[in-house]
Amino acid sequence: MTWPNLSTAQRKMLIDSEPDDRTGREGVGIELRTGADYAVAKALERRGLGHREGPGGALPGMYWNNATGLAVRAAVLTEPAE
């Protein structure tokens, strides 16, 4: 079982937004390039696993894990293979 029943795209985005190499807490941002990317980021945000910004301004649309998202990421990475 995947935690918490994440789609393949949601798992990938959650895992790709890894902890910051300096603090170990803040997520590394993922650039949102397509409508599908935004849909995945919105779904993760609704689950309370991160936040998204943009598009607009100097940066493109971005997704970042929050503390809960990083905890779920760690659980997903350590769960046994199905």
C-alpha cells in the first residue's frame, strides 16, 4: 500500500521535492511546467503535503514539500516494495 494512497505522479513529485541540503527541513522546489504538474501539486497541497506558487513573477510555478510532506516522503522511501 502506498502512503496515503498516492498516485504514481504524486509519489514522484513528493519524492523529487527532497529536503534542503543545508537545513534538512525545507523542501527543494519542483518546477511546474504543465497543466498535469499543476494538478498533481494541487492534489498534494489539498492533502496538506506541501504548497505551490505561481506562475507569475520572476519564478515559474513551483511546488515545495512542507514538514508533513517531508515526513510522508521519508515514510514512502522506507516502505517495503509491494
